[in-house]
Amino acid sequence: MKILEKRHDDLLSGAEVWFVRPDHIDDVFRVCVTSNARPTGGDRASLVIATDAELSTGTLHGLVHSGAVGLDLPPLYAVGVGYPLDADPSFAVRRNRDLTPSVWPEFEPVTPALAGTPVSLGTGGADAYLAFLDEELKPALAEAFPLDPDDATLTGQSFGGLFVVHALLTRPTAFRRYLAGSPSLWWHDRETLDLARKAVADLPAPRAQLYLCIGELENKARFGRQFGPMLPESVRALLPSAMSESDMQGDFFLLEQILREWEGEEFSVEAHMFPQESHESITGAMLSRGLRRLHGYL
């Protein structure tokens, strides 16, 4: 990984921004680092890495600092990973490439159509993105800040939640804690559910904690409206049936059921449905409840 630039964040007080180019992804990422940790005689703080910095970093920044004041979180470094703010195409298109676990050509025109751009960067780059976070970014952060890369949490929502589940199933030792909000398990004929069944059947349970959450309003009726009459016909015609007919809550609780069979003394899974939260509103509740629970403060 090459660090192209480091500077103070103009948007978040006390935060540092890195612009980095991974070894095996031909793109530049914007990494925003914030912390509530204070020097404590050599102790190293925990690490949280969040996908979709464009959507999560503001909430994460406020939570980390206010949580420390209220003794709701331990000393930690919170790192949001996204893209340059002027990236073209935007993060909405780029995240499709980096957060999805497999190539799915049928889906690839959808987000560009929603974003009003003809450019698609493809899908199926989750393994390369995970390798970047685990093998390149974590060591660089540990070299620059007093944090413990082996005491790390990975979090994400929607495609980010799908990515978190994929990371647990394919690289379970990369993180100690996994926080997945509203995972898009409908992806590519629900293949991640099949991967979970195989992992539970074939692999020893990892030394990890998983916290899953979803909103009460993420039901089939609401998604039917969002991906039905609310969309222009030109976009609606591009939707794969797996997306427009998705059962977010059904798949969510099925994943919980599958993973509860993964027996191991150091593996745990919790799943919660938050009242009155939707797919678009759940990020704050996910980060607050999930991080406090995973770190033993709730």
C-alpha cells in the first residue's frame, strides 16, 4: 500500500485523513482516522474499521468521542474507509465493486442507473478489498498509532453488512469482532447463506464475536414500494428479481439460525431487530448498540 497524502480532516475536528493506493486495487481510498484514546503508558487501543466512510464516519466520530466521556466505550481508534470526496464515479458505484463477494453482471447496471452515470466498475471485489484492509491498512495503522491490530472490529451496513458477513466466513481471524447491519443477503441468489452453511459444516468455529442487526421497517412491503412505483421504469426494468423480491428480515434470521450451529467456546452471535428503524436510518443505532455490546459496555 502506498500512502499518497496525510492531512487533518477539514470536516471532523481532531481527525486525520490518509489517501492511499492499495497494492492490488487500482484506485485511491480516503481513510479517516479518529480516536478517543489517551496515552496510558504503553497500552494499545482497540481498532474499529468501518466501510462506507461517506455514510458512517460522522456518526462513528461523534459516538467514539461522546462514548468515551460517558464511559460507554473503551479507548479505541475508529477508521472509516471510503473514497475521495470528488471521486467520479461516486462512492455508490465504487462500493459495488469492493463490497460484493462475487461477479454478478445482471446487477451491474443498476447503481449507475440510479446514480445517473454510464460508468460501472463491476462487482465481486470483496476478497481483494478484505485483503487490503487486513494485510495493508491494519499494519500501517498500527505503525502510525498506538493501537492493537489484533483487537479489531469490522463494521458495515447494507452491502457493507454483506461484506462483514463474507469476511467472517472467509477470513475469520482477520478481526476479533464483526458488526453487520442490514446485510444484503439477497446478493447473487443468496449465495452468502450457502457459504455460511458450508462454513458451519466444514470449519471450526472462529475466535470471534458477531453482532447482527436489522430494522423493524426493513420488510418486504416497504422494499416492494421502494423498488417498485418509487423508481423510474427505466431503472426498475434493470432490477434483478432477487433484489426487488428480497426478504431482508427472513434472510437475516435464517443467517442467525445457521450461525448459531457453529459451535465453539470463543464464538458468539447475537441478532437484534431495532424498532422503528429502516434500511436508511439504522446506522446510528447499529454503531451505538453494536460497538457497546461487542466491547462489553451494554
